[in-house]
Amino acid sequence: MRGLRHWARPIMPPTLVVVLVFAAWAWATRPGGVPAYVLPSPSAVIHALISQWPELLGPAAWVTAIEVLGGLALGLVAAAVLVVVIDASALLRRALGSLILASQSIPVVVIGPLLTIALGYGAAPKIIVVALLCFVPVTVNALSGLQTVPPALLEELRLLGSSRLRWQVRMRWAAPQAMDGLRVAVMFAPVAAVFAEYSGSTDGLGFVLMQAIPRLRTDVVFAVVILLTVMSAVLHACVPRFALRPTGRRRRLPKTETRGETL
């Protein structure tokens, strides 16, 4: 019984909030309330989600999921390479650090059409847009984590004369912050894919939105929003599991005694 309470305690507050939101939503869309073309009822959205899943929403969600996963994979590879290159040179760190941050100010709605013109209406431009939006948080957080390694620990590793061990320790030390950046990236990845699909596509959840909004199919629009929310939540839930592998336990620094004092 105690274990059940321990498991249920963290999920009770968000569950209560969701129930209250759905109750207010159902009350607002009662007969005589908000028009259905403005705000569909929860039952209408669920019906649209179930009825449109086999032929419309399911295949579209699969296309968007492939774009999101492909973009995340490409973004992580680019982030890993960039972190290694920048960390190896202080000059590159000063030259590229501000440029990486500045790249986040470029709106996706501008990049998407240019990539669509260059690469066509397939998945390639969407994957690149997702990668561009996601690799920056991982890169910035990983570089920040590398700078937080205690100098005393680095000095010990230098005295040991093992550059490989030094690099492994620094990577493990920076891994938690890199994973924090990854958590941010996975939250934005589905949104980036949909924005890219808006720029030009023939499939995907963004294409479904483009078809549903002019027809005032707000029930389908809300169903797409639910799918994107679930997609982001699943990706976010998967990140901590991977974060446990590279980090493990951080190494405790040994106490150094100098002149009878413990530093």
C-alpha cells in the first residue's frame, strides 16, 4: 500500500489538473456555449482522433515522427562533432560560441521555405529544420558542462598522464547538462517538424493542419495538437533513461591536506 502511494503521489497533481481542464472544456462547449467551429467538445475531438486515425492521422503522425527522429539524430551527431571541435580549440570556442547562440534567432518559417526550394517537398528539409533547432541546446549545454569540471580533478588526471581517461571524465561530467539540453530539444522537435511541413509538404501532421484549418475542422486540429503533445511527452520521458547510462555517479574529489588543513 505504501509503495502504491509512493508511485501515485507524483502523478496525482497533474492528473487532477488535466481532469479540471477537461471539465471546464466540456462545460464551455455545452449546447448554447462556444460554437463547435471555434472550440469543439472533448467528445468531438476524441471521435475525430479515432475515426480519422486509420486513413489520415495515423499515417501523418508516422511521417512526422520519422522527421522528428531523423532530425534529432542528425542534430545530436552535429552537436557531438561540434562540441569536440570547439572544445579542442579556445580560438574556435570564442569564434563559434556567439554564432551558435545567434543562430537560434533565425526563425524556422524563414529557413523552411528556402530548404524546400532547394531540396523539394520530401522529408529532407524537415529533418534539417528539426536538426538546426535541436542541436543548439545540446551543444551549448554540453560546452557549459565541460567548463564546470573542477580544476583539481583535471590536474589529477594530468598527473596520471592519461589523456583518454581525462577526456572520458570530462564527458561524463558534462553529460547531465547535455541531457538537459536534449530534454529542451525533444520538446521543440515536433513543433519544428510541423512548421517545416507548413513550408511545403504533401504529408505529415502539418499538412493535415493546412487542410483542416480552411475547412473549419477544428476537431481534427485539436486531434493533431493532442498527437503532437503525446509525441513530445514520450520523447521527453525517454531522455532520462538514456541520461543514466553515460553519467553514472560523479567521482568524488579526494581531500587534499596542506599544512594541517583540509582543503
